[in-house]
Amino acid sequence: MSALGTTSPAGETLITAEARKSFSFALWIKDHVGRMLDITDCTIRIIVKKPRYKSEDDTDNLILNSEADLVSPTHGYARFNLQASDLDHKPGEYPYSIVL
């Protein structure tokens, strides 16, 4: 995995994963001064879609909608464990959002 940029509104983050291979990545949730936040009772999801939408109602462009494991929620640590079947798509760039 390689991550470039930041998650600030002015930046982009690029995740590089190999197709048809399992892949894990973690998030540390911090406040503006770097303190780990308690994410107990939170849900964190990654949503990945096809880059070009085929319909206006969004029904045929969803690739992945997966929930993170809260590994150490009191320390702001969560991890996505994506399976090979989740990443069985053509190589390319796919827009995604991580939602808390």
C-alpha cells in the first residue's frame, strides 16, 4: 500500500492494491493536535464505486461497501480487511470515500 497526500479537503489519498489479492489497511483517528480519539460505538465504512456512472440512480456502479474492524477503539485504531473477492476488478483508479 502506498498513501500519498493528506485527507484534508485540499489533498488526495491514493491507495494502491493488487487485484485479486487480500489487502488490509489501518486508520488512526486523531484530533487536530494529534491526540487519539475514542471511536467506540462508531461505524467506519469504505465505499468504492466505478469511475464512470452508468445510471443516475447509482444502482450499478457500487464495487465495495465494507465496514472497518474497530481493533482498538479507545485509541482511535480501526482496520479494513478486504478479501481477494472484494478486489477482483480490472486494474485502474476507482473513486472511494471513507465515512465515519
